[in-house]
Amino acid sequence: MHISEWVRISYLWRPNLRDEKDNHLIELAVAGNATYLVTHNIRDFQTMELRFPGLRVVRPTDITKED
């Protein structure tokens, strides 16, 4: 079962990622109070200028290892 909720984004935080097209993913994750952003593209997210301590960027295989 999947549950989701629409979240209105009314601001633009630019973490200044290497790939500009990835910035909106961080904005959505922060606005939705996400704990994890799961992606195969870890490398592009390691260069964020803005840091969000409550958000972890992990690979799909890493999230399945979490308790």
C-alpha cells in the first residue's frame, strides 16, 4: 500500500547541485519532510552547498539494508 500527500512548494531553495535539473528533487524532499531521497545518482548530490541534516541521500540497495 502506498500513501502520498500533495505538498505545495512556495519557495525555491537552490542547493546548487552539479546537475541543475536535480535541485528540484531536494526542494520536494525538504517540503515533504522526507527522511530519505533514494536515487542511483548519489554522485551529483554530494556537492550540495546547502545541507539538510534531516535528509539522507541513499542508493536503493542501501535503503533496504536499513533497520
